[in-house]
Amino acid sequence: MRLLYNASTPQLVRSNALHILGCVRFPYLRLIAYFSPLSQREYSYPLTKEETDKLVVQFGTYVRDEFKSELSSFYSDREIDSILSTLSIINKTEPTVGDIIPELNKASLDAERVLEDLYERSFIGMRNDKGHVFFKYKYLPHHTFGDELKLTQDQKLLVHFIFEQLFREIY
């Protein structure tokens, strides 16, 4: 992939290309969304690290809008904003279920139902006491990398990598 170049060491930087693929995850049609800003202004090729970082920010905005659209059939705008706020807290602190349930309940949401819904949609995962990370990947039928969501008070929660990018740059 001859898109990325590191000026300090004049050679192709494969890790940046893998970073892009890591941001996009499944489905790969999101690559189109990731690179769509390239048609809106002039870029020099190969892309620099700074340019790819700008693309990540714009992709984060796309993911946020896609997320809001997906949830809009089930939640009100106020509830979606509360869920985004909660995801931001999860991203920053990797809290336990017991820490996050009161946050959702304050927003008059059924916390357990919301957490189960977010897990089923692959937006959140969990980290067990051994440090192993589990996400349900809905694009891989009948597959989870680990257990089903356990809503025990001490279970740690984390957000999907795409949301890490979103919250780092936007919120």
C-alpha cells in the first residue's frame, strides 16, 4: 500500500496502513468512508502521518453520525446523547459495570438493557480480571471472542477502538 510515508525515515511505513485498517474494522466498505475526504481537497501522496490523523478525525465524525443513526430507531436524541456521554466515560476510565449503571440510570435509561444492546452491537466490550478483552463481533456469525456480556458489578467495560478515535479527537 503506497499511501503512507514517514519523512524522518524515507521508506514506506506499513504500520500506518495497518493502523488505518484497525480503525475501520468490519465491514471494509468503511474504507470508502475513511478515504472519502481525499476527493474534497488536494492531498500529496504518499500521505503523511498528520494527514492520516486528520482522516481519522473525520472518520470519527462519520462513525458518530452512523452510530446515532443506528440507535435512533430505538432511543430518543436525548437518550443517544446520554449514551455517547457514557461511552466517553467508559473510554476515559474503563469503569466497572457497577460504576456505569448509575450514570445510565441518572439519564432515566434501563442501564442493563442499554449495556446489553451496546454489547450486542459491538460498541462495548469487557475486560476480565486476567486482563483478557472480549467483544462480540456481529459481522462474524456465531462468534464472540470470549463470553457473553456479564453484568456483574466488578466487570470492566471498554469501548470499541473506533470510539477511542472518536472520543480522543471530538469529545
